Amino acid sequence: MNVELDTLLQRLLREAGFLEKSRARPQASAELAGVPLSDLTAAIEGDLVALHERGGHPLLIMQLAGALGIDPMGRFGAPSGEGPTP
Amino acid sequence: MGVVVAAYGVSHTAMIIRKFRPEDAVHRTVHEAFAKLRAEVASLSPDVIVVVSSEHLNSFRFDCFPQMCVGIGNTCTGLGDGGVAAAKIPLASDFAGMLLEEGVGAGFDLAFSVDPQLDHAFMTPLTLLRPEMDLPVVPVWQNASTEPLPPLWRAAQLGRLLAAVIAQRPKDERVLLVGAGGLSHWVGTPQMGAINVHFDTTFLNAVRGGDLETIVAMKSDDIRDEAGNGAPEIRNWLTVMAAHPGRGEVLTYEPMREWATGIAVARLGSEGNP
């Protein structure tokens, strides 16, 4: 669990204007959120793999994907409808 | 004494609704199974629908995150997430209040949420089983997503609590139980889209046999490792199975990779079902 990153994701999802503000002034927003700039960059760019590797909550990653209009299966590399079956 | 008129176990991904393509035969199979239960619900006319499902960080936040929670008050609000329509639904306040009071009185530390907000975990099954949204609902959340998770035996105990409350309800109150979630699926991870058919088959065989012990013996960590971080939602089925024991009947199972989930629709404790 990465509480700081999850808190950032929740702010991006719920706090009106925070996503836009983060895009305009990423360094200031990262400092405000108390996370490395790389976390913020991964979030606003929809880098789901990086967010996963940094310990972001999977459900918040899914919600971010929805907010950014990203197909999570496609972004994670599994072609939609073609996931492996263990 | 209330009576359980039926008990169901169903998957709850919003993709069942959002990605439904009627021209696809497998999609139709899933929707036909739901349609069968929808007709059954209409004919059974339950007074209350108890839906046991999971939290997805939509109803609650990290400032206070319950392991188990019952919705109380007068109204539920469907959030409209995931492509499932928003809605207002009546909440069965008397039943919910009794579940909360009896549970806490029995040492069961239920949290509560007043006039709760429901995401697709509840709204997908309700939309598919009772689209009129006119029957009073009792939402019950179990944490299946955010570690640490309660052990599965606790989910079974919650089911027994439900049964005890139903036994104390007014004469002939008709209760429909729905356990929603699972089966195998990976959510928000690089494995998303994978399905473990072997795990799902083993689980559904336990459902068919009414085999609570096999499911209770499962460990959350093993379930997560074998069947994905969404698979611990099978605890919601377990709760309903414990509330209404007996052999189950699986209406359909489809490993739906494009919906990223092993999809199942089942009657639980079907010996007592119509």
C-alpha cells in the first residue's frame, strides 16, 4: 500500500480542478500532495503500469483510467478480450 | 419469521451492462441467465432484497474504511459509475436497523452507512434483477479489495447472522438474498483480462454441492494469488450460502475475457428456491 500515492489518486479523482492544476504546475502540485514528481507525472499521463509498480491501489488505478478515458486492459498490454488464461 | 424466497450468486462487473453486445451469443447467454432470475424475482414478489457485495473505494474512503458495513436509513443512491445507470432505491430501513442492532448485540462489529451510495457492485445486479428499482434493499458491504481482508469464516458468520435476523423478522416477510462479485479476475493490474477457469470451476463445484467448508477453508492470500485481486469477492457468495445453505444451481458460467472476469449466475441453496 502506498498511502501517499493513493491519496494523490483520490485527490485527482475527487478534488475539482486538481487534475487541471497538476497538469499546469506539476512540480507545485507534487509538493502540495507530498509525492515525488514522478508519481504525479505517471498519474496525469495515465501510466497505469508505473502506478501499479509504485503500489497504487488497483481500484484507484481503474478509477483514474475511467476518468482519463483509458482502456485499462489495453494500457496494461493485454489486448482487450485476449487475456491469458492460467 | 421471515422467509428466504430465493438466494442468488452473481458477478457484478459493470461490463456486463456497459459492454453487452446482443449479437454475441456468449453475451446473450449471460443476459438470458439474468433474465431468468429477473422473471423469478418478479413472480416471487420479495418484500426485501439483501445485497451482499463489495466496496470499490467509491462508497468509502481511507479516512474510514469498514471491513463490513450495513446501509441504514431510507434511501440508497446508485452512483451511476461504470456505465450503470444512476438511481434512487428505497432502503428497507426496519430490516437494516434490525440487522445492525442484532449484529452488534451479538458481538458483530458492523459499521453503518446512512442513506448510502452504491456503486456498480450493487447496481449491476439490481439493474439486471430488478430494473424497476422499486423493492426495498439492504446493502451489505464486505471488504474484498483492500488488505488486510477478514478471513472467509467471518463472511460465513455474517451469513449466519443474516439467517438469525430473518428468523426474527415479521411473519412471512419475503426476503431475497443476493451475493455479488467474483469470480476470478485481476483488476487494475497487468494481469487484467486473465481468468483462472480451474479456480472458478472448483468454486462453482462447491456452490453446486452447497459445500461451505471448502470455501471457508480458502485463504484470502491464496485466492488473490491464484485467481486475482478481484476474486476475494467470492466471500459475498459465501455469506449468502451460509445464510441459506444447501446445494446450488449454476445457471451459467462464462470465462469472459473481454469483461475481464469469470462470469457466473447461480441459485444458492436452490433446494429451497423455486
